[in-house]
Amino acid sequence: MNGAMPPPVDFGDPALLPHDSRQPDIIACVLVTWIIGAAFVAARFYTRLAINGSTLGPSEWIILAASISSLATSICIIMEVQFGIGAHIYDLDPSRFNPIGNVEAQWISIIFYALTLMLTKVSILLLYMNVFYHSWVRPASYVVFGIIIISHIWAFYVVFSACRPIEAFWDTSITDAVCNPPQYFLANQYLAIATDFIMFFLPMPVVWNLKVRWKQKALLLGLFALGFFACILSILRIVYISPLLANSGIDFTYNSAPIFYWTSVEINVAVVVGCAITLKPFIRRFMPSLLFAKGETVTAGTRTGTSPMRGVGTWGSMRTPAVKNNHIRVDSSFTAEYGKDDEEMAAVKPSMSSEQSLRRAYMG
């Protein structure tokens, strides 16, 4: 990572060289992945406001901030494309190629990349603390929350102290600078992946022990398991970009394109995962076949089936629910029935606190 233009190299006969460009692919990847992530954020807000009829909580605002930070990362990547990334080095006009501007934009994108991942994790953990109120997941979430905050403080320290002075990160004319080796950045990645696996594993035992229909349990397990997919993407990103960071070759502007593909995919998949685990009510309204067996129907306020208990269920506790008045009571803290609105539930159990109603709103 430096901002110097490489010395002139004889690439041979230009007619025999490839002249394709990865710049359109980079821009398309950046825009498409961000739009998908933003769509999931919009679906989460719609679910919270229109379907659950609840107010927005800290978790929603933080995931929105993560999406905005992802957009800032995308803008930086597009700036790097404008500075020459994605094109063959021999096809660039030396008068227009800006290596210093390119690496400066890269440094800024690293900041927003780390910020996006941190905000996404904070949003997910706040959701855990709210939903899994009566299980060991909540105190464990506090511990993981502390670990993530500390690890990201270290990550930001590494970025802001990448070189001393920091201008040397992109300006190689500063010859007396001291810069951190690439292993510092890779160590941050390894630490982030480790905390990701811990964070996404937390709710799995609770969800696995839920007393709900198998289709609903499979859907919930699938939604939470999306986090492991994000972890796998992070691992693949390291595998593919580590050799490029070490040596991207003479044609580095073209060869480094995969770095930007993987970065865009990773941060926006993280945003998608942070939203997807809250979308069970959204799925129930617009894709009920994923939740209910054939022959069951869902209307605005009720769910019908062959058994009066087929519309009853909950998630968020490992204890076996006890049936009372065609509802399921969980740890005496809240009552949940599929299809009931918040107002109806308040009539069923007037003593339900606002915090308990908030938890039920996530549980759909």
C-alpha cells in the first residue's frame, strides 16, 4: 500500500496485451450490494413500524448508521476506481492517474469498513439483550459486547497509527516514516472473525430448544445461521486478498480488483444479517408459506387451521411453554400468539410492561 507510481515497465506490444477493465464490475458490485443491504434495512424499519406498530429502538438506528457507513465505504471505493483502480496500469493516462489520492481514499475506506462492521455487531447484540431477556444469552451478550468494543478500539488504533506521520500511508515522498506491517491489519481480521463466531453462536441453543412448529424453527435457525455465512465470507475475503496485499504485481491497479469485490460483499452481507434476524413478522405477512403448513391461512388479525392451538407459538425461551387461555406464557413475562396485534395482546395481559411488549414485537 503506497502512493507511488511504479517505474515505467515495458509490457511488450500493446496490440498483444489485454485491454479489458474491471472498473464497471467494481462499481456494479458496490452499488448492487449496498442497495440490497439498504433494502433489508428498509424492510426492518417497515416491520418495526408498520407490522409490529412499535417505535424504533437503538438497534434500528444503529443498523441504519451501519448502512450509511457502508455507503461511505462504497463512495470511497468508487473514488478509487476514478483514480485508476480496476484498469490495467498500462492503459492509464499518467496525467490522470492519482496514486496518492487512490491510497488516501483507501485509508478512509478502511475506517468506514471497520465502523460498518462494528455498528452491525452492536446492533445485533442490542437485539439479543432485548429479545433473549430471560436466558443466559443476555449476560453473555454483555460480555461479547465488551470484547467487540475493545477489539474495535484496537482496530481503529491500528488504522489511525498505520504510519507515523499518517500522511506517509499514501505519500511515499515522506521517507522517515514508520509504518505498521500488514500483519497488524490481518490480526484485526482474525480477531473480528473469532468474535463473530461467538456472537452468532450465542442464540443458537435457545432457538434450537424452542417449542414451535418445525417450519418456524427451521426458518429461525436459518435466519440466525446467516451470521455464520457472513463469517465464512470474512474468511474467504482474507484468503483471497492476503496475497494481493502482500504483492499485487506490476499491474496492481487491475489485479487488486477482488479486494473491492470482497469488501463490498462482506460489509453489506453483515448489514443484511443484522436485519434478517428481525424479519420473521415480515415473512409471516408476505411469505406465510415459509412458516405455516399447507391448508393454514393467515388473515390480518388471526391465523386459522385445523387445530385451535396451531396458531400459538413463541420464541425467546428454552422453557417448555404452558398453555393458558389459548396462549403460551413464557417465564410469566409475556404472552405471544401469532396474528395478535399489540393492542389485542395488551387486553389479554394488561400487566405486560413496555419492555416486555418491545420484546414481543421482535418475536412476531
